[in-house]
Amino acid sequence: MSRPRTDKLPFPVKFFYGGAEFANSMTFTLFYTFGIFFFTDVARLSPAFAGLMIMAGTLFDAVLDPIIGIVSDRWRTRWGRRRPFILAMAFPFGLVSWLLFTDFNLSPIWSHVYFFVIVLLFFLCYALLTVPYYALAAEMTQDYNERTSLVSYQAGWSQVASIIAGGAPLVLADYFARNWNSVKAGWCTVGAILGAACVPLILLTWHFTRGYELSPENTRITFKDVYQAAFKNRPFFYTMGLYTFGMIGMSVASGFGMYFMKYYMEMDHEQSSLAFTILFGCTIVWIPFISLISNKWGKPWAYMVSMGLWASGQGIGILVLRPGMTVLLYLVMVLASGGFVAISLLGWSMLPDVVEVDEFKTGQRREGLYQGIFAFVQKASCAPILGLNGLILERIGYLPDVPQSKDTILGIRLIFSWDVTGFILIGMVFCILLPMTKKKHELLRQAIALKKQGKEYDLQSIEDLVR
């Protein structure tokens, strides 16, 4: 049953919409920050296999995303078309998040099989939860600034989750390892705690979003629409590009950050935990700053400012760093945190805006289709990079938990600095080319309303959006 529609959402709805994002971001951060490190240094899998396993899982997720998006667009139940997926995934998502960091001391062959299967199951649950969840945001309000507000609450939950998953695991794993007299048991306990926390948070989102979902009568989707959506919708194409390359940069930075701190900066787990806490913790401070710029000058400007500061810190600051210069590293983490939050906050608030270009052209609301394509391209692009992370580690001579050679250290430094910066800059180019602005979005919504009423509308001011 739907409540009366307005563009303004009550505070409890906006606030608790972020519960599922907390679960999603906590597990995502834990996996992409410590996953490959756990596989190589705790589970003792080879770096190449660990990287290829993560790549395979990410590609599997990428293939699932548009399928799940299309299915959720066409799903019809009395409980809605997105929220049933959120409810169904609450317990499985928490369970697989625990198993992801649990090593049962199987034989080498079965250990490889076990982790490969668990990684695939994790990405299956992740896709079934996140695609309908993110698509739901576009249906809850159609107001430009209200969407930024909704996603700001979501981003707030996301960053608190990232602080916990980025700063706490190393310290907690050490603590439980001492108590259980086992490093593997320490990580297993961390996975169990964080996995258990996911379940009630997902259920909060399911409960508080009841009645705030659009349910159009008919949504027609063919495979041709996938191509048309990705390449014929110009604002969507550029939004997809800026988000994808930003995410690639973030994935490489997260994957190599632990190795950089441990083997080049010679930091212990407490110092590394503090660095990750600053990285994810300062995002809370960045959210109102980015939202202010977005509301005043538009989302592209907010993206350029945030990502430009991150590129400066990553491209210059990391190469200047020397072992012992921990304060400077922490300052670089502050700049990087602005980029991290800008990717999620602005990328996901831009997506509903460009979906309305499709609504103008087709008369249909197909958020799930666009969410699925958005996620597919991002993950299909990230997957080879994630696979290469492990292969590159092996290629440059990385050996777990021992002092590294000079060539290995140099390789880690260059990847953590220049490679990350390059991906950030490519994303900024896509942002410069993005034609969607706050004013054009308002004019687009007006044109949609007039078109539905059978009245005349002016396309001159939004021609670059809809041509």
C-alpha cells in the first residue's frame, strides 16, 4: 500500500533508508580493504589466485547486476518490486559476510575451492541486495536536492560503516587472536561480529521504506534497451564513466594501502588502523561540505573539487612520504577521504537524475535497468584491475609477512600513487563532459510533466540531454 506521494521525505524514512547501506558498506570496505591481505597473509593463498578469485567474483557480480535490475523492474508483488529483495537478503548476506573471513583449516585444494565458492556466494547476495536497494532511491523522490539529501543520509551510514570496517578489524583481529591463540580465529570472530550486525540493519531499511516505492503498471524491457540505455543516454554514459573510474582508483588504493603501510611505511597494525580510521572517519566531515557545493553549484562541481584534492594528495603526497612520516600520511588520508565519499555520494545521487532522461524518451521508469547497467560496467571494469592486483604482487616478488625487496617496495609505491591518480583524472574528464546540471534537470522534469499532459514543451534548453 502506497502513502500519498510528495517529493519531500520524512526524516525517519531518509535516516533509516541508510541501514542497508551500513551493512553493504561495512562488508564492502572490509572485503576490498583487507580481503586480498587476508587471503595472502592469513589463509596463505597465493597472491595470483587471490587476485583472480576476486576478479572472478566481481565479474560474476557484474553479469548478475543488469539481470537483477531488469527482474526487479518487472517484479510485481503486493509488497512492492524492490523491497522483497531487501527482506530476502537480510540473513544470507550476514551469513556469507562471516564465512568470507573464516578459514576452516581445510587441505590446500579444498581451501581454494571453499574460498572460491564463498566469494561467488558473497557477490550473489551482494547483487541481490544492492541493485534493488539503490534503484529504490530513485523512486522515493524526484526532487534534485531531496535526492542529494536522501543519498547524504545514506552516505553518512556508509561512512560510519567504513570507519568501523576500515579502522577496527586489524585491532580486533589481533585482540581475538591473542585470546583464541589463533590468527585465523581472530579474523573469523571479526567476520562473525560484522556479519551479525548486517541483519537487523537491513531489516530497518525494509521496514521504514514501506509505502515509499513507485509501482508503475507496465515496464517493458528488451535486450536492445540495455544497449540503448548505456550508449544512447549521454548523461548516463558520462555519469557511468566518472563513477567507474573513481571506483577503480578507490579499489586499487584500498587493495594496496595495507601493503604500502606495512612494508614501505613500516607501520604496525595500530598505526595502520589509525590511518584507515582517518581515511574513512573524515568522510563524515566531507559530506556536508560536498552537499553544500552540490546544492549551490551542482553535483559536477562538487565532484571536481573533491576528486581534485584527492588526486593531489595521492599523486604527490604518497611519493614524498618516507618511513616514519606518519603525520604526513594521515594528512594524505584526509584528502583521500573526500574523494572516497564523493564517489558514492555524488555518483548515486546523479544516477536518478539521468534515469529521467530515459523517462522523457520512453515514458517509463526503469531505475532497475539503469542501476544494473551502472553496476555492471563499474564492476566489469574493476574486475580485471582487481585480478591484476594479485598478479602484480606476485610479479614484483611479493612474499607474505617477510621483509620485501627494493623492487617490490618500489612497485607497491608506484601503483599506490601514480596508478590511482591516473584513474582519478580519467574520471574527472568524464565529469567535465557531463551535460546534466541542476537547472537542466529542473527543465527536464518540467518537460516530462508537460509531455504526460499532452502539452507543448521546449527542448532547446535540454537538447544536449535528450538528443
